[in-house]
Amino acid sequence: MRCPHCRHETRERARFCGACGASLESSVTCPRCAAINPRGQRFCDACGESLSSAGGASERDARAYTPRYLVERILTTRSALEGERKQVSVLFADVVDSMRLAERLGAEEWHRVLDRVFEILCAGIHRFEGTINQFTGDGVMALFGAPVAHEDHAQRACHAALSAMNELHAYAGALRARGLELSVRMGINSGEVVVGKIGDDLRMDYTAQGHCVGLAARMEQLAAPGTVLLTESTAQLVEGFFALADVGPRSMKGVSAEIRTFELRGIGPRRTRLDGSALRGLSRLIGRETELTWLDGILARSIASNGQVVGVIGEAGVGKSRLCLEFIQRCRARGVPVHEVHCPSHGATVPWLAIRELMRGYFGLAPDTSADSIRRTVEQQLLALDAGFASSVPLVLEILGIGDSGQRPERATPQAATFMRRFFRLQSMSRPGVLFLDDAHWIDRASDELVQVIAASVRGTQTLLLANFRPEYRPAWIGGSHYHQLALSPLGEEASRELLRDLLGSDGSLDELSARILERTGGSPFFTEEVVTALAASGSLLGERGAYRLATPIETLALPATVQALLTARIDRLGERAKDLLQVAAVIGKQFDEPVLREVSGLGDGQDFDAALGVLQDEEFFRLVTLSPKPEYTFKHPLVCEVAYLSQLGERRAQVHAAVATALEKLRSDRLGEYASLIAHHWEASGMRFEAARWKRRAALRVANIKVGVRGVGRRRAPPPENG
Ligand SMILES: Nc1ncnc2c1ncn2[C@@H]1O[C@H](COP(=O)(O)OP(=O)(O)OP(=O)(O)O)[C@@H](O)[C@H]1O
Ligand SMILES: [Mg+2]
């Protein structure tokens, strides 16, 4: 087929022209519902929208460039997303010197070039689940972490920038052959925004906190053509995951202090969050001896020619990866080989990613091995294992991403499953080994299906398949007599204290602070580390890790941005009603009873309330404390309550506080004196000062009466009546 733009003869299955990079796909995306329509059709055959402007650049609509599942997710939950604080990374991208290019090319040709640039930018952004918030004429503004929260928003923004930049360099190369110089520059900054109204076209109103969005735009303006510039706040979040070059401080209009800036150069050595902790120096492993001994026992069973599968399950940051890391280090020290696969947080949308890493490990391929060398190694090793594998070489090369078809099906194919079963059995039949799958909650679907095949093939080998994951992931391969689950609990009080002592030191000035951190972090080692790191970074602590002292008294413990992003992402995975109920509960307090929650939620006696409450218990947000006289619940983790509270806007919180006060007045009418100070607190938080003052007086009167009552007992007087 010939390219319609440059007439170059292209390969039969080419999707883009090999000479000018133009899209060869004869389709047009509907600007309203994002359905793909054949080119030439005047109206969308899915929703009836006019397609006359869809192929052009004049009326760009973000929906047309956004994958359908993302459009649906945003539009179906938008009322739960609007009006929330979110930690985000903002990316600006822009064509350099676009006026000059436009003038040279003429309107029509320029339009086509720009279309291709947008296509590349949008593909990169969507691959990492960012949303385009605005087309800026010859560029875009994209958000990662809003409207739907992502705990790794900064990494996603950097991956998107790198992936788009690579494609753009290739496209610019093709244009250069025609004497045209195209280059794009990008800027990224991370911070907080308040999500406003989300329009039908996915455009989101937002209020940037501080200079969050302005700084990203400024980074883009300062970036050299063809480069990506980051602020320090983004650089800190992605340290080690990417190769960064410190390009010095810059002054900015409207910002008093100079801002350190970094150029994004490529992918870094760090693969997981734990690698990052290792860069800072891993804290000493506290506790977990029982768990390690248990794992040793299962390994012994596996090696006695009876392969086993272990799932280590626990909440984010509880220490699953760390426990497994300690275990596999022990295995290696004893001479048991370990194959590791780490699922990166953006990996769920990249087909075959995890299984590719596993295969690379099996074939001993270093990251910089050339495609030719990979082909040779794979062929040699497969044939050495079994001559019958000759026909499987193309499949394995495909899995490794260097096959001829360039196709990457979303699901595992039957051929891949058959190959994996045989390959794994031959690999592991006669020697002991551990196959370790880290952070499996982020595995892509095709890899997951192949892990299922492996899990079923483990029996009768000498392999231990060890995986760790968060509770929200429910693998299809759990179960069977060779499967064991280890539910990892938060650290106990003594172990938490020990960890904190290791991190902070034992200076007397830290006693009160330590107690507050312990109460807040609820035994989570990750949260504990993050709180201490944030305190040190803010200058509240002086000295160094393990030997700090307090610099200034701390009024309120700030919430680390990393923890906030992680927990908001977890909350955003809830359905609209459950999320709403969680937010209402967070306003009531860390502990609450069912009648008050029901009253304030406005869901009444209906099933909706029961269903939402059920979800919040199943997903381990709430824990039932007591059933009688009325069911009482508590937030399972104190920080979830804090995040769910803080992410709501003040206006909404005020309304809910007022509703809580009203509900307490109604439901505690027989014990109002006892609840007076709590009711006063909610009226105060709702901004109703008059009501608050009234209830405070009542509370004070009750305290006075109790004192009189206590004294009065000695004088044998009757206790004062309840002053409700
Ligand atoms: N028992 C422990 N003693 C000391 N530090 C620990 C312990 N467990 C975990 N940590 C530290 O806490 C941090 C978080 O641990 P880890 O990454 O293992 O959590 P995780 O459960 O795997 O979280 P995620 O679900 O996000 O993958 C790491 O820096 C780790 O070194
Ligand atoms: Mg982990």
C-alpha cells in the first residue's frame, strides 16, 4: 500500500508510514464516545455524533484520544472524584518554534504533522494512564494522579514523557529526511491540585495548590528542544527509577526561592520501591522471625521433590517485599537458585511485562543484550533443553519483545501456555529453585495467566513459587493442597517501637513525637519510614538517621505526599457509594457506630447502605469492634481515616460535620450531656460558632455538675440529674 501523504510504498501490515511516520489506519475516532469508525463515515455508528471534525485538529477533544475504559471509569465515577485534593504530576509538552514550522509547511501539511505529534503524545500519556486535560494549540497539558489517583503518578509521568519522546525522535528523523526540523520539549512538576468539575469532554477544572501547574508549564518553557525538564519535587519522587541530570537552580517569576531542576535522561537502575529504600540504606529487619522460619519449612518441603506455592498477602507497605527479600537472600546463601520477577506499578497495562522479565532471567539476558545476541542465546538454550523446542523459538522471541510480528495480544495464547508448561517443568524438574513474584498485584493479565500455568505445574518439581500481593488482588492460582497463604500483619507495638528507635534514635526530645508517630502509623513500616523521612526533609529533625533530635516542637504531623497518594489511590478503587460512605465516616471520627453513620450518610434503611458498609469491611477499610448494644466500627488504619478526611474540600467537610452534630442530637437525645462536647466539636468544625458555643456551655456545666456530684457523695447527697 502507498502512504496517502508521501506516496512511499509501505509494508502490507504497516500501521504507520516508514518514510514520513503518518498514520496509515483508515479509521477515525468519534469525539463523543471514542468509538473507532471507518474513515469516510460522516456520523459515528456507535452514538450518532458528527465525525466531520474528528479527523482534524481544529476541535480537539480529549475523549477522542482517551482509551474507552479510562473514559468510562472517569465518567461513571466523576461525582466521587469532583471536589477532592489529589497529589498529581503535571506534564506540559509543546512543539518548539511551531509558528515557523507552520509557515513553512502551509496549513494543510502542518495540520497533518501536528496530528501525528498529538497522536504520539496522547499514546504515551495514555499508556501510563494519564489524562489529557488541555490542548494548548501546539501542545498538551496532561495530569497523572487526577482525576483518578495513582500512587506512582510521578513515575508514570516520566515514563510517558520518555516513551513519547522516543517516538517523536523517530518521527522527527523521518521529517528531517524531508528537510524539516521538528522538536518537542516537555516539563513536569508534582504537587497538589483540587479536582473541580469534570466535563463530558473529560476536561477537568482544577485549582492548583501553590504553583503546581504553573511550575510544570515553566519547566516546559525552560527545557531545551527535545528534552524533558523536572522540578525537584518530581525528581525526589522518581529518584533512582530514572536517570536524572541536575541542571542547576532556576529562578521563576512569582516564586521567591530558586528551584532546582533536573533533566530526564532515561530509565534508572531502581525497579521497585524497596530498591529505593536500599539506596537510602535498608532499615534493620525487625521481627518476622516466625514468618521466615515458616517459609524455610515450606522450602524444605518443596525441595523434597514436592513443589509448593506460597502467597504472602498484606496491605500496602506492611513489609511483604522486604520479608520475601530477606528470605530469597537466605535461599541464595544456601545455594538455592532464585528467579525473580518484579511487577512495576504501571505494569498492569503492559501485556507480557512480568513474564518477559522471568524469561530474561531464565536465559540470563542482561538489560543491554543486543537483539541478535538474544536470538542466538535463546535458540541455543532452548535446543539444549529439548530439541523439540525448535518450533517455539519465534514464540519466545515474541514474548521477549523482539519477534517479527510486533503483536502483543492482551491475553496469553494457548501456544504460550503449552510452551510455558513444558519449559517450566524441564527447567525445574531436577534441581531445586525458587521462583519469586514480587508485587504481583500489579501483574499484567497475560503474565498472570501464564503464572497460573506455572502454579499448576509446580507439583512434583523441586520449585517453590513465592508471590506477594495486596489483598485487592485475588489470583486465580490460589488454592489446592500445595498452596499456602501467609497473611502478613502490621508490626506489633514492641517491634514498631524498635523500628522507630532505629530510624529516629533515642534522644529525649523525641519521646512525645515517637508516641504520636506510633499511634498514627499503626504498625506499618512503610508509613513509619515515610513520616520520619518527611520530618527530616522539612527540617523538623536535626542530625542523621538513627540519631535525630527535635529541632522545633511539632504541632501537627504533616501527611507525607507519598502516603497520601498511595492511600488516595486505594480509596479511588472503591465504587462511588462505598467511597462516599468512607468519607462520611472519616468526618465522624476514627471510631463510629452504625446508626450515626447510617443517619449521616442519608442512605436510610435501604440496602445501598448495607452493601456499601459490607464492601468497606470486605476491603478491610473498617473493622467491627462490637456488635451490641449497636454495631461499632473503627478505621482499620488511622491514616486511611486521615487521608479520607483531608482529601475532601473544607466546604463538604463542614456540611458533613453539621450533619453529624444534628444526628448526634437526635440519636443521643437521652444522653446529650455525655455527648455535649462531641456535638460542640462537630458544630465548631462545621463553622456554626453559635451552636458550638451553646454545646460547649452545656458540656462545661456537666463537668461542673459531675465535680459537685463527686464531692457530694461524701456528704451523702443525691447525684445531680443528667443535664441533657
Ligand atoms: N520487618 C521490617 N523491619 C524493618 N523495616 C521493614 C520491615 N518490613 C518492611 N520494612 C520496610 O518498610 C518499607 C516497606 O516495605 P515493603 O516494600 O516490603 O512493603 P510491601 O508490603 O511490599 O508494600 P507494597 O504493597 O506497596 O508492595 C521498606 O522500606 C522496608 O524496608
Ligand atoms: Mg511490595
